[in-house]
Amino acid sequence: MQRRLYFFTGIASLLLVDIFQLFIPRVVKRMIDDLFLLKSDRMLIYFSYIILLAAGMALFRFFWRMLIVRTSFYIEEQLRNDLYKKYLSMDQSFFDNRSTGSLIALATNDLQAVRMMFSMGVVSACDGIFLTTLSIVFMFSMNPLLTLYVLIPLPFITLFILITGKKIFSGFTRVQEYFSAATAKLQEFVSSIVLVKNFTLEEEAYASVQTASLRICNENFALMRVWGLLFPVMALITGLSSALAGIRGGTMAVMGNLSIGEFTAFFSYISILAWPMMAIGWVMNLFQRGRASMERINVILDTTPQIIDGSAKIADQPVLKPSFSVHSVSFRYPEALHPALTDVSFDIPYGTRVGITGKTGCGKTTLAQLLLRRYDPDSGSVTMNGTDYRDMPLEFLLQHIVASPQQNTLFAETLKENIRFGYDDIPEDMVKTACSRAQLDSTIEELPDRLETMLGEKGVNLSGGQKQRVALARIFLAPSPLRVIDDSLSALDTVTENQIHESIYTLPGSLLLISHRVAAISRCDVIHVMDEGRIVESGTHSELIERDGIYTDIYNRQLVKGMSLHDK
């Protein structure tokens, strides 16, 4: 409500500036007419009027700029918040189909275009309409016939706007799309700069970004050819109006049908009309740009997430000892040629340690994604205590599960803040205990500020193994009854890995441990072996070894590899 008040107060201030501006030619008219009538005693009064009107214009011009521009920044802020909130509410498939760069471009370049539409675009439009209307009214009040002459060229402006408006809109839409693509390309290369340098692909990366930038330039040049015509055409039409007013008005003044003061005021109003005419091109450009960007933003804001809260009534308190089950689940990623999972079923009773293993690409991580409800299965169901995930509020479900994925994410914050991510109220002594369990003690001692050491972007000042241990420390802090660890120890040496496993197996609650290493899951209560999206073997480590199947083959291969490495 307050922002609306700011906005409309700003518009009122703008209109007051226009009114003051429009009264100045009337004062000048009377001043000139009185001069020709030798009434010089009123000159000081006329000068006082002009000074007061100019002072009023300066004061209210300050107010409208502050109020309207301020409101436009509020609008941009609200839209950015809405957009970010929408990002947070969307499911994994939404991000699978969109690049990070394009989403960032929406929150930067497109929002800036919308802000300009609501600030200078609205201001110029209101200013132009009001000035044009009142100028014409004042001119008609002085001499209707001369006013009609002045207005003869104006219909051509409307025709020209109708012709160029659609071209500007479609052109700027393409510009924004190319900008999103270029931002996505730049973000890819910046985030993978180490890889680019390792393979000496600097020239190729530069050429790729240069090509994307050139597309933006070329499209902007094409847009400029259309938009660039607006100002010359508006200037031409304004010049025609001035010429017609000069020819006809001069004739009328000579014939005595128009006073010199009226003739001078007419030219003043024509000069005032010149700004709205010239501004039409700018206003149309701002509105078409803002409209194109707003449409792109609305596409995101109107997108409905595929993962939505269920309607089942759930108690506010978390379930103390939940059990999880996967029932005949099949799942295929969009546009994938083959299903990732086919008729998969298994249970995670509370307090059990379940291991998942198999060859690369067999569906292990997809299974973890379904357990975390990143996706919903195409058929079958995933349940907690017998209730289908799709019938439960997502926030309530995720209170019971914490995961350590393959790709660990660290932020440019202190080590302590990275570890207790999401649990800000956890005391430091618990953080230290989690670090000890994750074998981070020696790492912390080496850091200059211990737990208060600032990590670079993505934890750039830590090694791969240290990053994994930081992410695992979060698992030790989390109170969730089910912990899902998806191959999060691959960068660790065997000794450190075994020490961390000792700590993991002592955690309360349930554990789903996904790993391609047999040694990591050998102590689980039950192990499921996956192959081509199916569970093909299940049992304890010793039972699976006796069956002499896929698990035994994996075990033997890793055993031989370990022995070979030991010999070296």
C-alpha cells in the first residue's frame, strides 16, 4: 500500500511539473502583449510568476524522481524475490531443462528492463500524454484553426508506431534469449575454468563466448536499425509542425488575427510538444523491452512444479522411528532412451543399514533421488510408514531424510557455517564433534583460522577429500532418522574411509549407503545389487559372496585391484 502511495504521489508530482511548465508560455504571452501595449509596470510581476513556476518545477521534479524511481526499485526487488522463491519451489526436472546462466539472466538483465519500464517508461508515457493533451487544449483556447494546422502531422506518428512496435518487441525478445545463452555459456566456462586450463582450451572457450556475444551484438544492431528510425522520424514530424505553425501563424499575425504574444506562446507549446513526440520512440522501446522481459519472467512464475505437496493430514511432530519402502518403482528420465529404474522394490526398516551397489549407470543415484523425492516414479510408489510420498507435504517428508550426494556443494562462508548449514542454532562443541567423526581434525588444525577460516567459492581452498569430509560432517550433525550417503567417500584413502565408516555405522536411525566399493557396504544389514536399473541380488555380504553372482564378481575385481595397488 505504501509503495502504491509513493508511486501515485510521484505521478501527481510529475503532473504538477507539467502544469507549471504549461503555464509559463501563457505568462510569456501576456508579458509580450503588454510590452507591445507599453505596460512595462507589470513586467516584475510576470518575472515573479516565471521564477515561482520554475521553482515549483524544480521542487516537484525532485519529488517525482525520488518517488517513482524508488518505487521501480521496489518492484524490481519484489520481482526478484518472487523469482527466487519460485526457483526454490521448483523440482529437479525444472533445473534439468534450464541452464544456470539463463536463470541468472532473468534475475538480472530482464528484471532491469522491467524496472526501466516501470520507472522511466511510465514516467515518459504519463508525461507525454499529459503534456500533449494540455498543450493542445491550451493551443485550442488561443486559436483553434492554427492548432489544427499544427496537428496535421500527428496521425503519421501513430501509423509509424504501429509498424515498428511489433518489430521492436520481437527483436528485443531475441536479444534477451541470446543474452541468456551467452550468460549460460560464460557461467559454464567460469565454473569449469580449471578444466579448461588443464586441457589448454582457452582459445576454444574464448571463441565460443565471442560467438555468443557477437550474436547479441548483431541482433542489437538489427534492433537498432528499427529503433534508430524513431527519433529522426519524430524530429521530422516536430519540424513539420513548427513549419506549419510558422507559415500559418506568421500570416495570421501579419493580418492581425493573432497577437505577437499568442504567436510566441504557440511556438513555446510546439517546443513543449517536441519532447513527447521525441520521447515516443524511447517510451515504446522501454515498454517493448519491459514487456518482452516480463513475458519471459512470467513463463517461469507461471510454471507449476511437478513435485507438489500431498493432501494427507499429517501431524505437526516428526515421526520418531519412520520406515521407508520402495514398491515396484519404475522411472525414466525425460527424453532418455531407456528406463533408469525398472520394477525396483526394497525396504528400509527403522534402525537398519542398507547398502546399494552396482556398476556405473545402473540406477543407484536415481534411486537416491526418488527417496529424496527429487522426482516421482512413473509407476509404483515410495512410502514412509506406509504413506505414499505423493500424499505427504514435501517439507514434512524432508525433515526425516538428510543426504550427502556425489556432488558436494560448499559456499563462500566460514568452515563452521558450511558444516552447520541449515542448523544455525547448533553449538560449536557439536560442530567439533561432527568434524572429529568426519576426520577433519587435522585439516582444521592446518587452516589459518580453524573453524572460522573462510572457504573460497565451492571450497576452492580445500582438496577433493577435504570437501567430501566437510559435506559428511553435515550428516553427523543432522538429526534426521534416515541418512542417505551416495558414494560420498570416493576421494578418500582407504584408512580414512574406514575410520569414517566406523563413525557412520554408529549413528542412530537408518542408513542407506550407496557405493561402488564393496568394502564400504560390507557391514550393512542388507545389500542390494543393481544392474541395468533392476535389483538383481539381495542379502548380507557373506550371503552374496556365496552366491557367486554379480556381487562376487565386483568383490573379486576390487580385491585384485586392491592387491595390485598394494604391491605397487
